[in-house]
Amino acid sequence: MMKWGKTRYRYEDQPYTAKGLYRKFRNQMTKVQGKSFHAYATTVNYNLSDDPKQPEWIQVQLVFSRMKSAPKSSWVVPFCTDLGMELPEILEAYALRWNIEVYFKEIKQYFGFGKEQSWQYTVTIASIHLAMLRYLLFYYVSLVHGTCRFTELRNQISLNLKLFSYGMIVWCSISPIIADVLEKYTSYSDGMLMGILKAEINDRVSKYFESLFPIALGIRPEDVRRLDYSENKGAF
């Protein structure tokens, strides 16, 4: 998809911007069969070189497309280097790229892609793979559940993880208060008993959060039991 900027194309030995070409061909745009938009394709020359003294012109196809119900000023211009492709083929090929755009938006916004704090190549590659794995795991769980759309599942699990994190933060704030209250009774009772009580409370709370974590990720308890069984049997 090309922008409407100041890029110059050559058509019949004359320079045109994308806007100029659109004004020239917009009346020739026709409805694409089976689609809800109008389009027109034309062959122009495009300069690959950044050096104005040494241009490198190639022939490309520019496709001007606009939804039927949209105003004439609302249009897009896909760019195709394959001169043998027909107009419907170009539009179908470009439409397939939308899934890629959605995927990149998801992994950038929700799965940590591009957020690494390192310039090392290996770190970047690892980050890319981790983001892909997170996305695929969510997508797999959405397929297993069947009734949940991917975005619904992602939003729900994201909310669960936030609540889980807030719960741990709250406990970290409350546990010192509980410890202080127990310490006050050390002089009136056995100090060893107070130590046992504090350890027991921490253990119970830790186990509670451990049990919540798989649920927050949308993993069923029976799945966890099967994984534990397989691991104990040496399957992993």
C-alpha cells in the first residue's frame, strides 16, 4: 500500500503524484465483480534510486481502489511489481495481507513484540519467537474452547492476569501487617507457635495463588493434572 505523499511516478513520460494519477483515472474506476468497491489499475514507472542523478526506473502497477459508498476523496493505492497479474488477483493478494497486519498489531500491542531493551541480535530473535509462541498459545486455546473468539479470550486472560498480579501486590502489602499483629502476641504466648502460624499463612496463600495462576491463563485443572502425571512419568 503506497502513501499519498510526494513520490513521483512517470506516466507517458510525465511526472505524477499518486493524487495526480487518481484524479486522472478516477472516472475510469469500475466495480470489481463480486466486490463492494470500484478499482482501476494502470502501469507506471517507479524510481528505485535515491540519487536524482542516477535514476533506476522500473515498471509497476498502481491500483486505485475506493469503496462504492465512500466519498471520492477516500481511496487507497496498492502497489504491484508483477505486471502479469490481473486487477482481481492483485486485490485478492493484497486482501490476504490484512491477516498479517492484524497479527503484527496483536503481538505488538499485547504480546511484547518490539519491547526488548537490548540491541543484541540474539535477544531480538528470542523476543520475536516468544511473542509468536504467546500468540499461538492463545490461538490454540481459543480453538480448543470453540465458543471463544481469539480477541475475547485474549481480553479475558489479560484481565485475569491483571487481577492475579493485583492480588499478589495486595498480599505483599498486607502480609507485613499480619506479621506485626502476630508479633504483638509473642510476649503472651509461645514465640515458636507464632513462627509456625506465620509460615502456615504464607504457605497457604502461596498455594492459593499457585492454584489461581493456571485458571487465570485459561488452563483447566484436569489439564494441569495430566501434565503433572506425564512429567512424573518422564514424558517431558
